[in-house]
Amino acid sequence: MFGRKKSRTTVPALRRVRTTATLRPLRHRLDPSAVEEIPFLADDGLRIGLTRVDTGEADRPAVLLLHGHTASADMFLAPEIRNLVDVLVDNGYEPWLLDWRGSCRLPYNETGRRYTYDDVALYDIPAAVSHIRGRIGDRPLFAVAHCIGSIALAMSMTAGLVPDLAGVVSQGVFLTPKLAGRMSLRMSVAGELMKSRFDHIPVDFRKVGLRSKYTPLFALASRGASCPDPTCQILHNSAWGMGVSLFVHENLSAETHDRLADLLGPAPMWIMPHLRRMALANSVVRWHDTDHRYRALPVNALDAADRIDTRVLLMAGTENGLWGDSQKVCHEVLARRQPLLDVAYVEIPGYGHLDTFVGRGAALDVFGHIVDFLDKQDASR
Ligand SMILES: [Zn+2]
């Protein structure tokens, strides 16, 4: 029955995809002259985004911020809260924000050449690190990474492609992706079904319309939901149809809640096999087995963890509905297998996944841990 639906001549009437690689404008409340958007290409020539926040001081340590998949640099700049960029600037750091190819400010989740997380680890993150180093000279460079941004960074690090970072903060998941129970089952069953019917899962019900092939997905996501907003339901209640929660609802401000469809974009279904392979291995693994272009990446990043040459802070909300206790597990596994690595672990009580960065109280409850970690590394250099 799915063969019929995949007919090449049928174009879904309401499928709106973006076709240019121009970045959607950032949303922030910084002085526009302090925001330097750099025309930037990944190492395979793909147009991606890199932004520097100019603090007017040329001697500050730099911090590269890596968003999660389908999010964007906007998640660190949310104007409605005291955000991570505010806190870094106030504490003496120079923020740099990468929009890697999975950013919703870019079109690639909906159109263009498909990619895997291998491409992010090989082409996007090392290019950004190398560009930033070219600009900052021998100033320290830290990285703070969320979700898939952190998985990709783990792959770049264990490939030796981003040596000598001054310290890394990883949120949600790092080297041991372990999907929350309900989700891993859905990934294997529903994921296959959805993959054959949709090539991406939209989040903005207003764009999709009332009657479309996505309607059953939104209907499924609304089951048992306490919030009437369909975009919130598909994210908070369902994580793009995968049945887990991306954030603790009451941790978001009303303004953030109203613009969830800006903060998180459509999720491509064709990335699922790579994610599933990682979830089955409970490890960050390379997708490309035989393509020699990817041989710089380790087959299994956890097995190559001895190549990590910097201190790492693993961070997770106690209510993370997507990755469960992956960070706790990662901390235990690394302590056992790589006792020489300096890896710390901190739990944020009452927080889920995305709200650790966009929650209205994140500056009070979360960012202090990040700044303390950066300050410590910086003082020890
Ligand atoms: Zn809601």
C-alpha cells in the first residue's frame, strides 16, 4: 500500500519547502552592530552559518555554541529570556554560534542533498573550529553543545579533527546515546512506517493545514496532551511523532511557547537510520561503512574516546524524556574505560531536554554550571 502513496507524480499540495540556502535572520535583542554573520562554507562546500558576537574586547576566550538537530543558533539567543549568549558575554567570553547543516535557519532538512551526522562531524564542526582559530589566534576556544550537536562534536573530537579545545560542555547526550524506552520501540516500528510515508515531519500546523497527509500524525500527538497548541503537542507530547517529550512544559515562558515553530523546524525522516544505528549500539557510530571520504571518522566514537584531549562536563536535566540517563551512563562508562579522562557530570533537577537552554529560568538553574566549568578551565591555563 505504501508503494501507491510514493507515486512520483503526486506532489503534496501543501508541502512548502525552502529552496534557497540563504539563512533565515537570527532573532535576538543584541545591538545589531555586535552581531557578525560570517559568509561560511562547510569543508564540502555547503553553505552553512557562523555568527560571532563582538564584545568589543579582543582578548576574551571564545565559546563555540552547537545547537541540536532542527534547532538553530536562535536557541542560544532567545530574546524573551536571559539566554546563554547574555550570560557568556557578561562573564567575559566571546560567543560564536554555528548553524550546522541540520539548522532550521537553513533549508537542508527539507530540500537539497541528504546528509548524515557523519557530514556534520567531518565537514561542519572542524571547518568552524578552524575558522574561529584563524580569527582568535592562541586564545582558548571552548565548546558548548546540545543534543545532536554534542553527538557530532563527540565524533569530531574522537577523530582528532578538533584538537586542543579548552573544555567541552555536552548537554543531553555525548558518547552513549540511549533513547528513552518508549522512543526506542517507536523508532523501530513507527519509524519505518513513517519513513515510507513522509520524508520529513513538520512542526508548524499552521503551515501544514487542516487536511493533509500529516493530519493523523498531529492527531496522534494530541492524544493525552494537556496543551491545545498543535505545534507544542507534536514537540512536547510527541517529539516529531516519536512519542517522547522534548521539554518540561512549565519551564517555558509563554513567549517561547508561542514561537516553538521558529525554534524547532521539520525533522527529516531519512536521518532516522543513522540515529537508530547509534541507539542500537548505545554508542556514537559512523554511518558510512565503505565510503573512503569518511574514513577520518572513527567507526565507533566510544571506542576511540582515548583521543579526547580536553576536560568534559556532561550535563542533563533529570526529566530528559528523549535521552533518559544517557549522560549518567556516559559518565560511568568513561570513568571505567578511560580513567585518565577528566569528565564531570551534573544533573539539573526539574529540567527536561531543550528547556535546559530555552527555559525561562535557565540562566539561574543551568548556565551557572556552564560558566563555573569554563571559568575553572580558563583559570587553570
Ligand atoms: Zn504547550
